[in-house]
Amino acid sequence: MTSLQEKLKTLPDNPGVYIMKDRDNNIIYIGKAISLKNRVRQYFQSSRNHTPKVRAMVSNIYDFEYILTDSEMEALILECNLIKKHRPKYNILLKDDKHYPYIKVTTEEGYPRVLMVRRISKDKNKYFGPYTSSRAVRETIELIKQIFPIRSCNRNIDGNAVKGRPCLYYHMGKCLGPCQGNVDKGEYDEMVKQICKFLDGRHEDIIKELNVEMEKASEGLQFEKAALIRDRIRAVEQIMERQKIISTDMEDKDILGFVQGKDRCIAQVFFVRKGKLIGSQHYILDDSKDSDLAEVMTSFIKQFYLVSSFIPREILIQQPIDESDLIGRWLSDKRGSKVNIHAPVRGEKKKLVNLAIKNAQDVLENIEHQMEREKARTEGASIELAEYLGLDSVPYRIEAFDISHIQGTDTVASMVVFEGGKPKKKDYRRFKIKSLQEGVPNDFASMIEVVGRRFRRGLNERRELESQGKDPNYGKFSRFPDLILIDGGKGQLNSAMSVLREMGMDSIPIIGLAERFEEVYVPFKSDPVVIPKDSNALHLLERIRDEAHRFAITYHRSLHGKNNLRSVLEDIPGIGPKRRIALFNRFGSIDAIKKASVEELCEVPGMNKTAAQSIKEYFEL
């Protein structure tokens, strides 16, 4: 604190961005100020008027940095970019934008395409969004392809015709065939411009342009082309008919409504273009429960319009925010014309904002209801399970084991991990059983081996970490479960118990789940524990067991397929281990190798024409 007080004394009375850091040098908060000296000092004065969130943040500040800017506007832009980059713990964050896909029109290419992407790159392509789901993006792209015959392939077209036949989309009339030189570059570029207008919601402009094109085609006696353009016009008109006129001033505007819940805030955005509602999206802001609504709204507007592809003339909000003039100037610069941020108090615009708020409330209620159901399936199920099994504590970490083989060949085992009722896939492990004679199945011996290997490895790792003065729970195997689940009945359970007892690990609760009647067995009891069939506890056990089964089967099939492939290739003269591996990596199956030509086989690393011909001759016999 002494060093912080010294740094506070030297703060300049200039605009800029301040960056708060914790003891581990992690960035925990980023803010901007017109006067760094006044703003940053406020955090370290009396905490009486601070919110719980600010008090928690200040208690974790170990150091801070600042960046001077020439104006408050520059500070605002820098703050937005730094928050997007670092996503600090105590800033109000628009849910990680990796969840929000965009539509990309690849205008850098000679003949652009329309794609779904997760990130906006600094290039000359055009981006539209963000959208709240990939499904919404795919539906929009599919609609575009139904209306506009834009290419879907990833061929490198530099203006010259590409060798080979055009794809099926060309023959279906859904692509103009630029790969064959069948379309004029100017005509294709005009279509791309119309697609961009379509994504901006400027449907009336598209119809005017298409009508002009249709008339030109008719006058030029190109009746087939005119008919195709007519169909496009009808498709766009059908979309316009579904759009509702909700504003009489016919201006482009975004209408924002916000509702705060227990742990998050929902922002509902209505996109109005030319007076028509062309779409709506909801967005989630995390860690906003201790922030006032004006702060939440400000944070959303900054983060949303930093990456938005279109800035409307007007943004309607439900209450005034302190930075509306500054943000308005920033957005005006981005748009190239005046942008007004307005909180209406009466009339048509107020009704539109209230409608957005109502929709946000409905979204919030649905999300909270889903979260309650999910909590019952996960944490609630773990609590129920502890009660049915008579455990002293709720099992947070559950590890499940399963064995997989075909008549004793390629026997493997899986270990899956659930924490808090949810899978923790990075802790999954798979084992190749080593102690069995090939072709002799023995699930009991396999279970003894895999459980023994897992916990012996864990014990050794714990001892090593403890000798180094490190936390023993941070190794790959050293963290032990609160409950062990064995896929199987009494036999498999007793096998696992015997090896745990041998290692002194039998204090960890362990159960077996027999698949036929979903019976739960515990040690030293002949009868199964009765868990109701419709209980969340049993459903949790079933999900964990099924996941262990899936993971084991996937590994077994992969291993079995490789072994079968290698065993067949071993009989071919000139095909040794390295070539077998290379062939498998290239083709993946015996059928694919059979169908490959000599030339394709020769392309595999390490292969030559003689070896390729040996393979062809072997399969032709």
C-alpha cells in the first residue's frame, strides 16, 4: 500500500487509461478518465460509497499502470480495445465474443464468398454481426444463397478459368460459375454489393436495383435472366412482408432494452432499418449484479459498437448515461455522420424501448429457469447422490472407469472425470491394458490393472510434489476423487476394491453401476442401493457411466482399426512399419487404400512406384 500511495502522488492531471493489476501481475480492471489523478485516487479513498464489487477489486490491487492520451475520446477508444483484448475480471463484460459469430463477405477475393467466422480480422473483408448463435448465421447464409447465386467453393479464382468441370451448384442455378469464366466480374461485384445491402437490412434499395436489372435483361431479350431476377425480387419482397413497420420516421435505429438479474444482465437489441424491424438479438453481460444499470448500459454500448459492422443514426436507451455525448461523438466518427444516443420519456420511441425491455425480461426469465434446471441436474444431483449413498460429504469430483474389448482383443480402459456434475474433459485418461493374454477376455483383471495404475501413479505424484513443497492437488493424477464409479456389478466393484485396499486407498467411496437394471452396488452389501429411476442422482450416474463407455469405445475402435489395417499390410512385400503408418495416416482405411491409384499411393511419404504397384497387385489377386 505504501508503494501505491507513492505512485498516486505522481499521477498526472491528464486524460488516459488506467490498468489495475493484482499480486500475480494479472490485469483485473481497465478504466478511462479525463483526469487520471482524480479518478484513480477515488478508488483508494473512503470505501463507504463504493459498491461491494469495487471494494473487492480495490482489495486485490497490488499495482497499477496508466497510458496517457491526447483526449478523452482517445482514452475511450483505447479503453474499449484493451477491455476486449484482456477481458479483466472486474470489468462488466459482454459474454466472450467467441460465442458470437459473424458473417464475412470475402471482398478481398476476386470473386467473394459468404462465410461464418468467429473473429473480425484487420483486413479489407466486410463483416456483419455479431449474431447470438451460429444457427442464426447459417440460416441467414442459406437464405442469401437461395436468393443470390454466389459461389460456395474455396477454389482459388484469380480471374482465369479453372480446369475441371463446374460444381453441382452451377448446374442447379445456385452459382454463376466464376470458376469457368461464365460471369462478368462487374456483374458479380454488383451482386456482392446487393448481398451487403441485404445484410444491412436495405431491402428496398435491393429491389429498386433488381428491377432496373430485370428491365435491362428484358430489353436485351434475355428473358431467362430476367425471370431469375424476378424470382430474386419476389424472395426479397417475401422477407419484407414478414418485417413489421414499428417506426413512422423511417430512420435507421437500434433500440436497446436492459434487465438485470441475480448474476447477469440481458441486453435486448431491436434492429430497425428504414422504419422496419429487420431482426433482434439478445446479449449477456456477466458480473454485473453489483453495478448500477447506467454503468451496465455504458459498458454494453462501448463493447457492442466497437465490433458492430453497422452504426445506426439513432440509438434508443431506457435511461440517460453519463458518457452519452462522448460515446455519441465516437460513434459519429465511426459512422461518418451524426449519431444520437437518446433516452425517450414519452411517445412512440418510449413504447419501442419498453418493448425491448419486455423482451429482455422474458429472455432473462428463460435463462434463469434453464440455469435452475441445470443446477438441479448437476450440483443438485450430487447432493441427492450423497444422501442416497449415505456419504459424509457431497462428491464434487467423481471418476468413472470402464473396460472395452472385442473377445479379449485390443483391451482398453477409460477414466472420465465429472466435477460439480459436469464433465472435465481435460482430466480424462485412457489406458491400454497390458497384463492380459491377447484374445483372453478378463474384465475383472483389467479393472484391477487400470484402477491400480491410476492410483499408484497418483500416490507417486503426490509424494513427489510434497517433497518439492508444492500443493499435491495440482498434478495430473495426484488429485483424488470424492467418489469412484465402476461400470459393472459386484464382480467389477470387488476387483477395484481389492486393489484400493492393497494400496491403503479404500477410504475413498466407491460404487458400481450394473447396466442391465441400473442397479447401484456399494461394498459389503449384497443388495443394491435403491435410487429412484426418475431421480437426478441416478441420471447423473448414468451420464457419467455412458460417457466412460463412449470414451472407452472410441479409443478401442481407433486402436482396433489401426491394428487390423497394419495386420493386412504386413503381408505385402516391401511395406514395412514406417510405410504402414504413412499409408494409414493418408488413407485411414483398407477400402481407401484398395481404391487408390498407383499415382496416389506414390504421393504418400516414403512410398515409391515399386511399393505402390506391390499394393495394387496384392489387392487385385
